[in-house]
Amino acid sequence: MQNSKKSNPMHSRRAFLYQGSLASIGLLLAGKSAYATSNFFATNPNSFINGVQVGAITYSFRSMPGSATQLLQYCIDSNISAIELMGDAIEEYAGAPTNPVPWIPGMKIEWTDELRAKIKAYQVDLAKWRETVSMDKFVEIRKMYNKAGVSIYAFKPNALNPTNTDGEIEFALKAAKSLGAKSVTVELPTDLKHSKRLGDLGQKHGIYIGYHAHTQATDNAWDAALDQSPFNSMNLDCGHYIAAGGANTKETLIALIQSKHDRITSMHIKDRLNKTNGGNNMPWGQGNTPLKEILSLLKEKKFGIPATIELEYDIPAGSDAVKETRKCMEYAKSILTS
């Protein structure tokens, strides 16, 4: 995923929170309790294939309305049974203060002094809320998702940045544990003081910090952070690694997975062209990411690393994010069952 996924408090709530379709209105009218107590989710999904957990990051559904319950339905419709859960919709479900500047893809914001003051006040309120909120709603989310056959192996909150308080970071880790996640994910810091801080707090709460890299990824990009704490780990994005080009090749990617498999808590799987070919995100099977080799390695070696679909290529006309995520899942399944 590109820089749009990087933490930005002014982009909080993202596209998940905008209401853009009649279908979403119908889902919202059903109410939270209806999802938690009814048989609305009739068939449990299953994307655990021959020992490999194929999952998805809920960022993949960013083009669609995205409440906590809607995201769950998208997982089921995509036949995805385990996920990396983005934090915005879940914090909203738990009662977080409302961002005065909700962000929608493509929206341009005209910044004024008044608007900046509102954002600053919102950030203060949000920090206070995070530092004091009960974990009950996060446990409720875990139970709702688990009942529908979807587990949460990673959590990506917008609360792990250098500007966040220790209380906010500890909130994120406690929320991850309440959701049933093994790790939180965050962009790989450039400041080693911050990765040390995160690693120490991760160890305190028993939650791994999975560091995500874009095209700055190299074979040793994570080494300093990994050396700082046994709870610092890798959220390896295979597509970004290939798109970086240079010394990064299909062969070195497979070697990296083999050598660091015990420090990789989750992967992002996407198909990108390499740097020589332009680096674009492509429908699966049309790029340079060695999808077959990666998935076959996970199947053969039984590393237990979740393979997270991250949908980033342009959605074709007549399709949507759920249909395309399911296509990616079926592509992975065809490799894992061959």
C-alpha cells in the first residue's frame, strides 16, 4: 500500500466512515446488536488453506462504506476468515470522539486557522478517550467476528506514532489483545528511539509490533529494530519489496522470508511490477511479485505466517472491492491446492 495508509491524524476515519450508498444505509439501520445476536451471517468463511492462513487487511475495502459490522460482512462475502483490522471503524464502534474533518479519497481540504484549531482539540480529546476507555467494546468486536468465523490476527490503529502518548500506545496494545490479535502493525520508524519505545511497551503487554515498509525495504531494513526487542517484528510487504527494485529480486525475497521467518508476524501480499517495469500495482498474476513461490514456501515450511491480501490495484468497472478481494483469495487458493 502506498503512503496513503501511513498514519495521519487528519485522515482519521478515512473512507470507512463515509456513507455513500443505499446498501450501507440498510446495513446501518440493522444496528450493532442485530449483527451480534442474529443469524445474519449464515455461512462461516474459510481461507485457511493447506496450513496457510490467507487473510486480508480491511484497508482493502476502503472504497466501500465501512462500519465495524459492514467490514465483517465484506470478509464473509470475500470468504476471508482472518484479518488485519484497521483501527478507525473499531474506535468509532467503541465510542471515540468524532473527527471534525472526516476524510474521503480524493477530497481536498481547505485548511483554515479555525479548522486547524478543531483538529488540535480533537487530538487532545482522542488521546484522553484512548487513555481511559474500557476494553469492553473491543472484546465485543472479537466475539462478534469470531462468532461469524473471522479471527483478528493483527490490528492497525492510528495510535503508534512518535506524537502519540504512552497512554495511547498502551491503549492500542490493550485493544489488540482484547481483539485477539497477536500483533499491531505500524510503519517502520526512522527514529530508533521510537522503535525501542514500541518494543518495550509491546513486551510489557505481550503484543508484537509488526513493522511495515514500503519501497525503502531492503534485506536489512528491519535489523536494527529487531535487535532492540524480541517483540519487534516484521510486517513484510512482498509487493513493495519487489517494486523497490535494485538488489531486491524474487530470489532475495524468498531468501529473506526463509531467514527471518521467525521474526515475521504477518505479510502483505499484492502483485506489483518491479521498478524497471514501473512499479504499478497489478491484478494478481500480472505483476512481478513471486506469488506462487511465496505461498508455496509458506505451505511447504509451515511457518504459520498469515498471508494478508492487500487490494491496491484499480478495481475494474462493474466490480467492487469485495469481488476483487475474493478473486485474490481464489488465486491464492489455486496455488495452495495445486
